[in-house]
Amino acid sequence: MCRLLIYKGTEPIQLSHLLTRPCHSIINQAFDSRLRLDRRRPINGDGFGVGWYDPVKDPELGNQPCIFNSITPAWNNANLTRLAEKIKSPLVFAHVRATTAGSLSQDNCHPWHFSQLMWMHNGGIAEFPRLKRKLQSKLTDELYNFPQGNTDSEWAFALFLSMLDDPHAESFTQHELREAMLKTISTLNTWAREADIKEPSLLNFCVTDGHTVVATRYISSKQDEAASLYFSSGTTFDEYAPGGHYRMSKRDKRENIIMIASEPLTFEQADWMEIPTNTLMVITPKMNVLQIPIIDEFHLSDPLEAKKRGSDFAAQKGLLSSAYGARRGASVPSPLQPTQDELEQANDGTSGEDFPRADAVGVAAA
């Protein structure tokens, strides 16, 4: 299915450092995903989108994000490559699409925005046509007319907006966004239960107002693992060897950069941590990371039971990645590592083993 990426930093980043330059950038993942468990649907070529907020607030421009999307494959769009070299932003959403619901249309390309809120999704709402009428009936006229495409993801965004007291508000607390997200998931689960839908829904939802980011890794099942989602944090994210070999460096206790991704952008094992299934992540305006278990009928309080979740359901839909080797019995192609010559060129004769590795990142539990 799809791949998504979130970047939030204390300083703006050039989009090319996320989209085009890393050898395992989200664009390269679209056609050359070495970490995808399922190889039957290896291409995300049904469009892409990138959304960003201006690094300097300008009243004339407003607080809304700018979004560029297209139905062309991301790796073959010269405009995206040119824009990525010229745009910097402290908060970026990026998405590459493999169509499963909705037609091949620019209106169906993630992310979407409503006022200053931006949204994207990886996964799928099970048997969505059976829920669509009920969802639409819950919306105000304004929100009913908001979706321009026909994906379950965009309609889920409209449902999320309906959970907010005022979706046009100039600012939102992290509590407001978090509660609206949990209500959205709970409502979809209630409707699925009433319709006797047995297939799980995969709900990796992401939303931001330009200050706070809320993301979920979620599946409506006690037996299955959700679509993959990882996060990384540190002080710098840069190229350490020629050929697009990037890594996250953690030089002090500051968290200047936080990223969330369906699939890691680097092959450095210490750079990334897997977000547990059925977890809500919050990145606050002050760059704190909260990891909050979603407590509902699909929550597993016993960590040993949680580890028994199966990966087959998400993997067969192309929605599960392994960061650094086989997980739970699934085999993964070996990632491309920098050559010794590349390392020596980057380090003036210093071998790769002498290079400091990033420390594993921590996360605050709410």
C-alpha cells in the first residue's frame, strides 16, 4: 500500500534531505523498498504528495500548509525534484501512494488540509462502502462537501474534523487533537461492530496543525500487527558517506529533529525505534514525544501477549516493513550499506567501525 513520512524540527530542513537525496528516501522506497516484507506489491507509483508549513509566519500567506501532489510516480516528477532543492520547512508530511481505495486521481493523493490542519493515512478502513453512508450522515454540510476525492482516508479526515469543537480554530491543544483522533477510531470501530464487519481496519492516521503532531499505529484486532511505523530523533540528520547514506546523530540531550515513518530512511539500526501496535504518538510544540497506548477492546495489556500478534495480515497488504532483518519469521532482502571506499572518502581514512553510532532514542510514556 502506501508509505508516509513526518518531519518536525526546531530548524527548517531542505526537503531534498527527506525526499530525494537519501538512498532510502521515501521516494526511493516507492520503487525500491528493500525493507518491505511483502514483495508482491513492491511499487508505490499511484501518485504522491508533500505538505509543509512556512518556516516564517507571514500574515499575508496565512497559517495553512502548502501541498504539492501529482498522480505521476514520485521518482519521475522533475518538478518535485526541483522544488525539494529550494524549499525548507520545520514540519513536513510526505506520502507515496499505491491505490487500494479510490481512483487514480490528484484529489485522492495525500496529504489533505482543512484550514491549518493537515492529514494523511496509511492502511485501510475495512469494507468502507458499508460504513460510508453512516459516516456522511454524521457530518455538517460544510464537512460533507469537503472531500473532493473518493478515498476512505479523506472521509476519515472529515470524520476527524467533526470531532473538533471548531475545525477552523487558529490553534489546538495537543489534548484536543489527541481526543479527536481517539474518538475517530472509536467511532469507526463502533460502526464496524454494528455492521458485523470481521476484517480488521488498519488505521495509521497522522494529523498536524503546524505545531503539534498526532500519529497512530493501529489495527482493530487483538491477533494481528498493525501497518509498520517507526520513529527517530536526534540533533542532526545528514549524509555521512557519499551515495545518500544518511544517519540521525544524537550529540546531546536535545531533540532538534523528530521523524515518524512507515519505513526507516536510514539503515543505521540505532537510528529508529518501532512504535508498538495500537499506540498513539504525540510530538508537542516543545519537541516532547509522548507514546500513549490506545486502551480499547483491541488493547493487549500483557507485553508477552502483544508480542504474539501475527504479521501476515499487514504483510500481505504490503503494509509491514522490517527495519533491520527478519522479524517473526519473515525474510527481508539485505539493505544496501556504504562501501569501505565511500566510508574512507567521507572520513579521510577512518573506517566505518570508528564512526560513532547514534544512540537509541527514548520516549516519554504518558
